[in-house]
Amino acid sequence: MALLETKDLSINFGGLWAVSDVDFAIEPRQIIGLIGPNGSGKTTFLNIVSGIYTATRGEAYLCGEKITNLKPYQIFQKGISRTYQSSRLCWNLSVADNLLMGTYTSQKHSIFDAIIRPCKVNNEIYDYLDQGLEMLSYFNPALVDRRYDLAKNIPHIDRRRIEITRALLSHPKVLLLDEPTAGLNDEETMSMMDEIRMIKEKLVDIAIIIIEHDMKVMESVPERIVVFNAGMKIAEGTYQEIVTDQNVIDAYIGGEDE
Ligand SMILES: Nc1ncnc2c1ncn2[C@@H]1O[C@H](COP(=O)(O)OP(=O)(O)OP(=O)(O)O)[C@@H](O)[C@H]1O
Ligand SMILES: [Mg+2]
């Protein structure tokens, strides 16, 4: 049984099939890259899997349990967390507060605990913060010292790292990364991909789906690559299989200036 699986997953926006009949599966410990031209449905696919959009037809399963039609917070609690193509940090909050936002729906205490047992609540929050800072240090140890800096004063690549750390704080089974290298230069992009590989080594059981524009960036990290075009999955395989697939060349690489 796959960790995350979709069958015929489809969504229609006013006549446009943004995602159409996508069968997809990922196992624990796998990294799968998702590529495709602009508008091919990559983000929409993640939006359906994470519950932001409701599928028009088809299903998604996590550990065999149907998750289609669940609310985003329920899917998050079941073990799928994500980052977004554009930054979702609160710029006027500190690095630490941004990290803690990712723990909101996982925190065990209630509002009554906050009144009656504030120490217990503080302990839980500090525990999450310690975990968050430790994870953040895997990316960039200097960020730990900047934990009380406002997010708006942090360099772009570090903001990306904070967003990934925030997603990891819920200890997801599946991590969805929507273009984590967006806005990064070539050197930063390579560094980010190394860091994603490092996450995989530290958190052995996690499965990661990573959307990326640049085919070359996909060469070293994912074990398999899935290619979307016009909402459909047109190819799946290793990097070598994908770069020689005629459908992919026509749909995607053919449009690149390389
Ligand atoms: N909420 C929505 N309402 C209507 N159309 C939408 C909506 N969300 C996405 N679409 C359309 O679905 C198609 C797929 O968009 P999507 O953002 O998933 O593409 P993408 O592969 O992530 O592209 P990019 O590489 O530019 O990020 C596009 O035609 C887009 O305009
Ligand atoms: Mg997108």
C-alpha cells in the first residue's frame, strides 16, 4: 500500500480541467519531483491533495484512508504538510513565532489550560520551539541566533528554510514543497536541493513531493520524476527516462532554451 496515492484525481474550473485523471503514488522514504510547464496543474494537484480544493472526481488516500473531501486542517493532522509557491510567512512576526504557527493545530493544550495551567502550556510551546530551532539549524545554524528577528529582515533563502522547517514541525508523513527554489539564484538553488536531501537523511521515513521548474535541478535529488502537461500526467520515471521521453521533450523541454 502506498503512503499517499491518488486515483483519477481531477478538478474542473469552469470548463478547464486543471488536473485530469491523475494516478500518483509515493512510498515512505521516497522523493518524487513534479515538473511541467507553467499552468500544467502542479500546484493545483498539491492543493487538492492538501484539501485546499475539492476534487471534481477521483480520490486521494493517505495510508489507505480516503482523504478526499477532508478539510485542510484534518489532512494536516493526518500527516500531510506543505509549503507554498509564494512566501506564506508573517513578515511582522519573528522567526520563532512563524515557526510556532506551524504547531497550532498540533498543540495538545486547550484554552482552559492556558488559563489554569499556563506553565504546562509554556512548556509545550518551548518544546516545539526547541524542536523547530534544532531543525532550523540543519539548514543554517546562524538562523537560530536570529530567532527573534522579524521575518521581513531575513534573507529570502532563509525565509524558504523557515517555511520548510515550519512544515516539518508537525512531523509529517508526507511533505509537499511547491517550488522551494522560487526566487533563488543558481548557487542558492543547489544549496536548497542539498538541504532537501539532508532532510531526507535526517528524517528517514518522510516522503517528499517537490515541484520544480528547472529540469536540471531535478537531476540529483528525486528518485522519480512525474511530468504534468495540461493537467495530465504525461510521464513518470527516473531523470534519465524523463529527459529522453519524447512526450516530455515535446511538452516541456522543447520549450526550454537549452
Ligand atoms: N482557483 C482557480 N480557479 C480557476 N482556475 C484555476 C484556479 N487555480 C488554478 N487554476 C488554473 O489551473 C491551471 C493550472 O494552474 P496551476 O497553478 O496548478 O499550474 P502550475 O503547474 O502550478 O503552474 P506554475 O508552474 O506557473 O506554478 C491554470 O490554467 C490556472 O489558471
Ligand atoms: Mg505552481
